[in-house]
Amino acid sequence: MKSTRTVPAGTARRVGAALAVLVVVLLVPAGAAQAHGGEGAIEVGEPEVGPGLEVTFPVRITYVADGHAVEPEELGPVTVEAVAGGDSAVLSDTLEPGDAPGVYTARVELPAAGTWNLAVVSTEPPATASVQVTAEAAAPAETTTTAGEEGPTTTSVNVPSGTAEEGSGQIVDQSDEGSDAAPIVVAMVACLAVAVAAYLLIRRARARDAA
């Protein structure tokens, strides 16, 4: 007669739970890897035009399926192409990793001044976005002409009357010297006449007293 063994109910539950955990551990990474495939999405921030024709703007790249950020090791080549009218030029094929997950910095130099449409194209994950930027031509530099280039420039100043006082840097007017001396001479003559008249009066008075 054969004997049969029965597995305790507690043991069966523990074995079933272990198998369920094993299935989850095996399936979750596969599902995550599958979610990280497929299309990507690119968000382009506000461009900043720097000196010359340099343009810098932030870019955020994520997976469409789960919205997770695309890390640098997962990102394929990314190009930035400038398009204006019938002209186009590939300006960059690299992005600088930023401080946040999935955020990168594009730094390019425009071919010429004007309004350009910058197309950002990612190969892995495949995604495309664009942004418009306008860069003005730089103002021409001011040039100064020195005496050695075209000869010195001579400026004439007409002084109606007067001479320059040496070492003073000022103009001294000499046109009224004669008119300023005339009142002094008149005053001296008047003082002398008054003195003579006083002397004569005093002398006459003494002569009368003596008589």
C-alpha cells in the first residue's frame, strides 16, 4: 500500500508567494525597458542671444510612453539645424548635459544675422522640436583718426583783442588800458590843484596877519 504525503497549507502559501515575487522581479525590468523605448519628446526653452551671433537655449528630452527623462547614456546624437528661407546649416551635433534629469543645453552660432528657425532633431529616442530666434547684426565699430594717419587737424581761433597770458591759459584783455588810466590822471591833477589853492590861501592869510 502506497503512502501519500500532504504538503502543509502554510508551506504551500509560502511557496506560492515566493513564486509570485519571482515573477514580478523578472517581469518589471522587462516592462520598464519596454516603456523606455519608442518615441521621445523635446521641449525647447527660451533662446538667449549673446555676443555676436551666439545663441543658447535649454532642451528637455523625455520618453513619450512613461514621461521619464532621457539620461545622457540613453541619448543618441542630437543635431541643431538652422533654417531661414532656402538656406539651412547644421550648427551642432552635441548637447551639454544640464543640472536636472533630461535637461540639456544647446549652444550654437548662427550663420548670419536675421530670423532663423532652429530645428532640434534627436535620433534616439526619435524626436523633433523647433524654436524661432532673431539675431541683429552687430553695430560697426567706431573709428578714430589720429594725427599720424591723415595729418594733424589745425583749428584757428580768432581773438578780437587781447593776448594770452603766459602760463595762465587765459586771455587777458588789453584794449581798455588807456581808458582806465585817464580817470587816475584827472584825479591826480585835481588833488594837485586843491593843494596849490590851499597853499595860496594859507599864505595870504599869514600876510594879512603880519600887516
